[in-house]
Amino acid sequence: MSELEANLRLLQEKYQASGQDMNSYLQGLMHSNYLTYWDYIHLDTLLTLQKPKTSFPDEQIFILYHQITELYFKLSLNELEQLPARGGDADFLLQRIKRLTAYFSALTHSFQIMIDGMEPEQFLQFRMALLPASGFQSAQYRMIELRATPLHNLVQFELRSQISSDAPVQELLHNIYWGRGAAELSSGNKTLTLRQFEEKYGAEFLKLAEEVKGKTLYEMYLDLPESDRQRPEIIEAMRTFDRQVNIDWPLMHYKSAVRYLKREPEDIAATGGTNWQKYLPPKNQFRIFFPELWSIEERETWGRPH
């Protein structure tokens, strides 16, 4: 039997199994056009998704980079979403973590574009047309956090010892660290940026947090047999991912904010009114996905230069 005949037989079996007629599909194939690269990735649509609010050329850079960032976040979520169905498979977990570290490595290194790639004078002008929008409102980034570690590890650091890890999900979310990052500097009240964010995604975050309870990346690691948990390559990959998301990535944001917003005698507020001076430095958050993989000294000096 030729390869063509073998493939036709396999197709016949496939369509018969679903009650379909193979010949009808073959006739449809005769009329189908060849697939092109630009149609497959919807290139024409993709290149029209940049809608600047001003005439400053560097606003295009700002929009494009944030769109690229969100696509990397989507890649990361694609890896994290596969893990619960493969619990106990250490090799699969390791492969996915390596992909995650590759994505965040690209994100962190490319953020230099945002630090050096725009003229400060242009940025300080077009940013005023973006109020109250803020990168703080990236829901995908929050979903990565929710899928990476138990919710209690994301509670505001000052409150973690006061709130039980077994507290209701809604209570833990109410005290999530990012809420403090979008509080008004003078009153402590929620900014419009945070209120918008919670109105759009609050219910979705609550549903996701309930769904992944006991199934986060960290919990899947802890459920592995001892021999797999002690594999150096798994530990190193987990630590790298933790450091990338919770130290390297926030520090790049902080470096960018300092370049564009640090002024004397008073710093410029972020576009959403977020408290970037206290919110962005990782040493102020002590947010660690996988605390048991770090020594006491490493945890105590988290986010500080060594």
C-alpha cells in the first residue's frame, strides 16, 4: 500500500468515526485557497491595532511594546493552564517552567526599549492623554500570579501573618498586594485606575482563584515525589522564574519609572495615580512565589542588591 493510500484510509476512518462523509470534505478541499502567512496570523489586522491618542511618534513604541508584553503573558498563561491536567509529571512541569523562564527573560531584557527607546519629553506629553489607564491594569499578569502560587503568598506582606492561609478566597483577594499599589498617596483611597480594574476583572479573578486553589504551580511542585522535588534542574528553574517575575521584571519597571518620572523636588505621578515609588520596588513587597525554595537569608534580603 502506498503512503497516499494509507493516508486516505486513515482519513476515511476518522470521518466515519464522526459520522461524516470523507468525499464531501475532499470536494471542499478542492475549492479551498492555499493558506498564506499573513492570513494565518491575521497580519493586516494586527498592524492596525495601534491607535495612538496623540501625534507624538514615540507613542507608537509605547503601545507596541505593551501589546508585545501582553502576548508574552498569553504565552505564559498557555503554559500554566496545561499543568493541572498533568499533575505528578515532573518532566512536563520542568519543560513548562523552562518555557516560562524563556518568555520572562525575553520580556525583562526587551524592557530596555521602554527605558532608553522613548524621548522623555514626548513621553511626558502623550502620557497625559492616557489617564487613568495604567500598565497596573494588566489582568493577564495578575492571572499568572494567581496560577503560580497560593493566594496567601500574594497578600500584602504586612498582613500575611494576620490572615490565615485557609481564609476564604474572597478575603485573601480583598487583601491582595496590588490593591495597595493603586491607592491615592494623600488619602489612601482607591484610585479610579483600581476601581476600573476591579469592576472589569474582580469577578473573573475570584472565579480563577477558586478554580486554581490547590492547583497552582507551587502546589503541583510540592505534590511531586521527594526525588523529583530535589532535582537540581527543577529547583533552579523554579527559582529563576520566581526571581524573574518578582524581582527582575518589577525592577525594570522601576528603572523606567525613575527615568521618566523621577523629578526634583517632587516625583511625577504615574498615569493611573499608582504609588510607583513604593509599589514597584520588590524589596517593599516581599512577594515570593515559592518561599520554601529560598533560604531565610535570601527571603529576608529579597529584592535587595547583593
